[in-house]
Amino acid sequence: MYLAGVLVRRLAQGIFIMFLTSLIIFTLLRVVPGDPVRLIVGGMAPENVIEEVATKMGLRDPIIVQFGRYMGGVMTGDLGRSYQRPKSGAISQGGVYNDPTRGDMAKVSDLILERLPLTLQLAAVAFLFAMLISLPIGIGGGLDPDGWPGRLAFVLGSLFVSLPNFWLGIVLALLFSVQLQWLPSIGYKSFVYTILPAFVLAIELSPFIIRTLTVSVSQVMREPFIDAGLVRGLSRRRIIFAHGLRNAAVPLLNLLGIQLSTLLGGVLVVEYIFDYPGLGQLTVNAVLQRDFPLIQGIAIVSCVIFVLINILVDVLATAIDPRLEY
């Protein structure tokens, strides 16, 4: 029953966070300088045309009215339609207002669902690489913090955290794609195009996992129940895997909840560097084009992902250690 209580409480908190995030982003987009209508109708359009289109689109209504109308659509699964992207797939640049495709703009939900699987694939591969790199280094450093494994964990963690993702992405692309021609680096045609950007994200994520594992495992291995296991005749391997790592997993789970959520922030830069057609690239283009509905839709979907990740982490952590509920 305690897991059900945790789940209900986290869901309620998640709904409030999503509502608050939507309100903040919706308001900020409408108070920053610049009028998206001018991009829609074209920079040379007369003011009366701009005002007519803005009024028709409801962009001159009070912000609270616009937000209420937008949230009403969100509750029914309608995230609106893009200001700049027609269904034809071309990106409008605001040149000719009477372009026939302008009355048939693409749904925001369709644009997001088209890109989201590639971003989730990138994030999943990056997470896998990060765990393959971090687990042996972090666990080894925690089991022997004063020996060379501990020093190696410290050096590698310090090195990884010092590498900017945009610099590392460019260097790896030049090395593995241009010089060695082992891996492609631009665009996406198959799964192999995911490897380089995923590795860049993994290096960005790894130092935090290494540090948390090293400290957590080191602390757990000093607990009295570890010595009690040795007295009872349990093998060191069994103590480490059945008791030590299980208890050390709770801080790691909490960290992963934070890092997986922030991973999407790193995806924005990495996807733009590698021209990877995921949600990050779509976000950058939407911001540059002031495509309000698309920005808002991406923000809501990202917030939902953040909330679900943190709910999953909380439930798993509580399942491992029920005391966390209290």
C-alpha cells in the first residue's frame, strides 16, 4: 500500500508541476519582444494585415484567456498547430501570406511524435554508454577508495566533467567521421548515426554517476552490517552484490532521476551539432522561428517525461528502502 501512496502523491505533484510549467512558458513567450505574426505573414506585410491575422488567431486576447483556451485544447490532446510548418513538410519563412499551405499547418503533436522516438533512442543509448563507463569505475573506486581504483575514479570523473559537450562533439566528429571514417556524424539514416552523439552525452553524464557510486559504495561498505556478514561467513562477493550494491543503489537512483531529466537539456546542443533530427533540433528551430505552439508542445511533453522519470525513480527507491516513504 505504501507504494500506491507514493505513486498517488507523486502523480498529484507532477500534474501541478506540468500546469505551472505550462503557465510560465506560455506567459514568457508572449511577453518577450517580437511578434510571431510578422514572421507568419511576412516582414513586408502592412500593419492592418498583421493586426487582422493576429486578432483572428487570438493573439491579441488577454494572456489568461489565451492560456485558458490553450489548456482546454491540451486537456483533449490538442497541442495546437505550428505557425511555421505546413503539412507538406516545408518550413514557412513568411514570404508570401497567401501561400495555400498556410491554411493547412501541421499539428504540433504530429511534429513531436515524429521526432520524439529518435531523441528517446539517443537518450537510451547515451544512458547505456554512461552506465557501461561508470559502473566499473565507480564501484571499483568505492570498494578501494584509497587505492588506485579510487584515484582512477577521481581523475576520470574530473576529466569528464571538464569536457564541454559541444567541443567534444566536434572533436569526435573530426576524428571518427572525417579522419578515420569509422562512424557517420551528420544527420540520421540508420542506428549507427546515434553512436557518436550518444557517446558525447554519455561522457557528460558519467562523472556524476562515478562520483555518486564511489561515495555511496564506500560509505555502505563501512556499515556494521557488512562486518556482520563477514562474521556470519558470507563471501565478500555475496556481501558486495547482495547487500552493498543494493543499499548503495538508492543514492544512485535519485541521481539518475535528476541526470536523466537534464539529459534532454544536453540533447538540445548535441543534436544541433550532429544535425540529428530529434526533439532537440526541433526545439532550436522552433525557438528561432518563434513557433509558439511548437515550443509550448515540446515543453509540455518534456515536462511529462521529467515527471514520469522522477515518479519511476521514487517508486523504485521506495521499493528498495521503504523507510524513504516517511
